[in-house]
Amino acid sequence: MKTTLDLPDHLITEVKIRAAKERRKMKDVIAEALEKGLMIFLDTNYLIRGLIKGTEESGHLLRWSETGTELITKSWYH
């Protein structure tokens, strides 16, 4: 999907440098950075909610710590 963003010059410079060093397209570097940033945001929010007793996330974390069951769930990214 095409879109237009107004980004600070220093970010564009960093993207250009990274893309050149890695011989990648700028759009791929930007997409990867957005994806990683979003995943960190979602993971952090999930873990914070997991600290609140009685939440669905705290139940997932408790079961995971006790049994080693799969931690990632569909609700993780809602």
C-alpha cells in the first residue's frame, strides 16, 4: 500500500544510511522498523496488563510460568 508520511529529516537520513549499508530499499527498512516498533509496543502492553491480577493476560502468564504452554494468543494483539 502506498502512503505519504512527513518524517523528520534525521530519521530519513538514518533510513538512507541503513538502506545503503544493507543494500536494501528504503521502503523495506522503514517497514521493518515499523513492524519491530509495533511488536515491541504490543509485547510491552501485553506484559504490563499481565501484571494486573485477574486479567486474561495475567492468566496466560501464570499458566505459561507453571506449565510452559504457548504464551502467544490471539488476544495478545487486540
